[in-house]
Amino acid sequence: MNEQTLTVDLALLTFLGGTLIPLLTALVTKAEASSKVKALTTLFLAVVAAGVESVIAQGGAVNVQSWLLAIGTTYISAIASYYGLTKPTEVTGAIQRKTADFGIGPDVSLAHYDYE
């Protein structure tokens, strides 16, 4: 029987991580959250994903230089994925509509009241 091996390297992991981050950002932020909150959430998720990717790709060790490079490429691929795939196809919008009251951002039910 022929066994096929899939080799996973850091470049593949950063691409996959960057592709999924816009979906996770839509899931953990409210639709009404500011673009600044969403950008910082995306950056945070890129830092975490790059750390995990680096550990996986290097067999448990972390090289700071490769981790920093992975942060940059993961963040760039997340932004490219958002503007090139998930925003035009309205996938992130659909996720945010389904999870409108969940996550980081202003509470809309309280935002309509005037506290004097």
C-alpha cells in the first residue's frame, strides 16, 4: 500500500491561518464594533496564530525571528483574505448577522438609551 505524506511548513500554516482569521474576527466581534476594534482583534488573532504555527512548524521550538515573520505574513494574508474573499462574498457579514449580540463591541440594546 502506498502511503502519501503531507508536509506542512510555516508558509502553508500562515496562509491557512490568515484565511481563517477574518472568519474568527467576525465571530468574536459584534457587527457594530468599530473598524479599529476589528483590526486590533485581527492583529491579536494573527499574533496567536503565528505563535501556534511556529511551534507546529518547528516541532515545539520557537524561533523569535520566524515567529515575527509569521505574524506579518499571517496578518497580511488575513487582510488579503478579508478584502479578496470573505468581504466580497459577504461571508463575514453573514457570520456577524448570525452572532450580532455576541462578542466584542458596543451593546446595542443599551446604546439607544440616553443616560442623563
